[in-house]
Amino acid sequence: MHPDLSQFSSSVFWDLDIEKIDWNQHKNFVIRRIFGYGNENEIKEIIRFYGENDVAKVIDSCSNDKFLPQLKANRKQYLNN
């Protein structure tokens, strides 16, 4: 199972083959990538796919990410919890 891949631009996963991502095994990476680089549609699709609680837990666990300010800003904008 995977999110609706039509919602993602090729630039957000520029270094990967999006068809080969293991969406469950690499959940933390995917959420950080989308919340760091993604647009509104991509962020909303990741929230729909993983759920608000799981997405919030991943972002809240990030403490040494170079995109931490963007992750936190997007968390505040898109998540209700």
C-alpha cells in the first residue's frame, strides 16, 4: 500500500525511484522529506496516508534535522494536534 503517487512532484523525491519506496519501512524518512520540501498537496497526502497522529509523532521526534524550522512550521500549519 502506498499514498496516491500522482500527488507528488518528481522534485520531492529527486534522488529516489518513487515506485520503489517502501512506504512503511521508510515512514520517518518520507514524512521528514515531505514536511521539509513538500508543497501543500504533498503534505496533505502524507497526512491522509499515515494519519495525523503518526505524522505528528515523527515530526515531534526530530531534534537534529537541518530542516527542523520548516518541519515545525508545516506541523503547526497542517496538523491539528
